[in-house]
Amino acid sequence: MSSTVAATPDAGDCGRRDELLREQQQLIHVRTDRLFAALMTIQWVAGIVAALWISPRTWSGAMSETHVHVWAAILLGGVITALPVLLAWKRPGRVVTRHIIAVSQMLTSALLIHLTGGRIETHFHIFGSLAFLACYRDWRILCTATMVVVADHGLRGWLWPESVYGVIGGAPLRLIEHAGWVVFENLFLIVTIRQSLADMSRNACNQAQLESTNSRIEAEVNRRTEELRESMEETARASRQLVHANKTLEEQNKELDQFTYIASHDLQEPVRKLVSFSRLLEQDIDGDLNEDAQRDLQFIVDAAKRMRNLVQALLELSRVGRSAMKHEPVDLEQCVDDALDSLELRIKETGAVITRDEFPTVIGDQTMLTQLYQNLVSNALKFTDERSPEIQISVTRNDDHWILGVRDNGIGMKPEYAERIFQPFQRLHNRGEYEGTGIGLSICKKTVQRHAGEIWVESEPGQGAHFRFRLPIAEPVAEQPAPTESKEKEAELAMC
């Protein structure tokens, strides 16, 4: 079994309940006033018709004249009807209006009883009038009407019983009987009125609580809406700041790329001259230098060559980020073939064993992807110990991406270096152990990023390395066009 517990109204709800109850009662009083105005007009006309029909004329010998009942219906009925009708239309809903209507309605009943000679059927007009007056839902109106009825029956029953009861005698007993029936009806009407008022009070209380709940909900909705608006404004401000920051960062990156490209380009000529003149110096003084001087000269030549290689690698890295990239179907099978063809001599020298899967077609730039595989396979051939390299070039599908990889059985690395090796010029070994500029993996990372993917490595020392990268199956979002090769060449010519 489940029980429902009504919420206890607070002071605000009680005040609103009383206000709603007064408004409903006022509306009922106004409507009932207007109803009685029409009813009393109809009763006045009906009284005149009844007087004309029952006793239109009276005779005194040979003379005939209009019966006094007709004049009573017209004049007295008009007086009784006029004031309440006027108040009902001019002052509806007032306390005095409904009490005067109650008095006038009972006097109308008395007039009709008189016009019909005290017929018992006309007395039912009193009971009907009391029922109509109960529409006010005000028991005081019934008390006023009852006092008028008792006073009328008592006074006329004493002075003129025939006009009330239709008989000459027995007025006191009939007064008690009629008054008893009126009081009996009033008791039931008062009970009904109290029940109706209780229902109205409950409805008003429910409406007050509903309005209070709606107000709280509306206030909460307004508060949440305001919070949402502030949050959206804050998000919009943050978005604008982010767009501005991204734009600034993009401009700075472009400026940095431009600076890197121009600086690297400008360094080529002095480095080239340094290498050339170092060789000429070596030829000019062949045999004239002691062992220490020859060693120092060789250091200069080696340093100049390393400088040249670094500048060329820096230019290549800059071109990867600046050059226009194609977005067209690329057969990765062909990219792997071209990369292995470029490394054919190195593969034969090391005796490497290479296994590969069947590769799909993706959207991208064939030249960049070929260079990507060439760099990864070249690293796998380079960083080996005494064993012959074993390289696996793999591909798997994961949801909407291809997972591609190059695994080797080389020297491997510690996991904490997995991020560092993709940064420019970051080397884990000295130049005497393994050759290279430390820029190849940076180029691989930039290539994968421009293809809307990401690259990472899984490795342990002595366990080899597994370089893996992800490329989307669907066409990636087109990036902002990079400066064209022709513009780069124009920049080169401008800086020469």
C-alpha cells in the first residue's frame, strides 16, 4: 500500500490561497447578483401576468375597475424589484447588494403568495428562492432571507392570515410549521455551502501551491538559463581567445619556418665555401704539416661536412612543413616498393631480411609517404648489433584508421626516450657509433601529422624497436595550403 502525504503550505502559500479564495467568491457573488437581476425582472413580469389572469377586474354594484392585485403586482412588485436590479448592475459583488437581493426575493415570494390567495403551491417559491440564494455560498444570506420570511408570515398571519395561508384561523401553528420547514431546508443548504467552501479552499490551496511550485521552477530555470548564458559567454570568450592564440601561434610558426628556411638557405653558401677551401688547403699544403696540424685540419673538414649535412637536413625538415601537400589516393604498396628500391644497396650490404604485408590505398602525398617508409627502414638497418637485420613492415585495421608499422630486431631503446627521439637533432648515441643528423624521425613525425595521423614507438633495450603510425581510412580534413614550391624558390632567389 502507498500513501500520499500532502505538502504543508507555507505562509506565502496560505496568503495566496486566501487571495484566490476571495477572488473566486467575489466572482461567484458578481455572477449571482447578475443572475438574480434577471430572475427578479422575470418574476415581476410573471406576477403582473398572474394578477391579470386571476383577478383582472373587480365589481362594485354596476361599476367595474382594475383589481387591486393588479396594481399591487405592478407597483409594489416594481418597487421590490427596482432597487436590487439597480444594485446588481451598478454595485455587483457588494455585501449590501446580496443582502438587499435576499430581502427583495423573499418579499417577491410574499407578494406572489398574496396574489394567489395563499395557495400552498406558491409557498414552494420560498424554498426555491432559498436554494437560489445558496448559490452565493454565504450562509448569512440565508439567515437574512429566513428572518424576512418569518417576519412576513408572522405579521401577515396575525393581521391577514388569509393572504398567507388561505384560511382565516390557525395562524400561529401554521407559522411554526412553515418556519420549521424553512429552517430544515436552511440546515441542509448551510451544510452544502460549507462543503462547497471547503472544496473551494482546497482548490485554492492546490492552485497556490502549484503557482508557488511553478514560480520556483521558473526561478530555477531562469537561474540555470543565466548560468548557461554566462557559461556560453565564457566559452565564447575562451573560444575567441583560443582562435586568437592559434592564429598568433600559426603566424609565429610560419615566421619560424620562414626564418629556419632562410637561415638554413643562407648558411649553405658559407658552409659550402668552408668545405671547398678546407679541401683546397689540404691539397695546397700536402705533406708540409706535422701530424697534429693534419689532425686539426681533418677536424675542420669533418666539422664543415657535418655542418653542411645539418643545414641540408634542416632545410629538408622545413620543406616538409612548408611545401604544398597533395590529397589524392596513394597506393602504400608502391610507396614501400620505392622506399626499398632506394635502400637496395644498404639492404644487400647488411643482409637484411624484410617481410611485409599487403598494403591498402590511403589519401595523401605519395612522395611524403615514400620518404616516411624510407626513413623508418633506414633507421631499422642502421641501429643494429652484430645480427643481420630482420625487418617487418606491417599493417592492421582499427575502426576508421590503418595502423602501420616497421619493426626491427635492433638495439632498441629505453621507453623514457620514446618522445625525445622525435624531436629535431635529438640523438641517443654519439656520432662515432651511428651516423646521422638526428632529423629523420622529426621529418617522419611532421609527415604523419600532416596526414592527420600520429606516430609512436614501442621499444625495450636489446629488444628492437617497433615504430607505428596511424593514418585515417577516410579522407582527412584538408589542412591550410602551405606555400608552393615556386614561392619557396622565389624566396631562395630573393635571399641570394
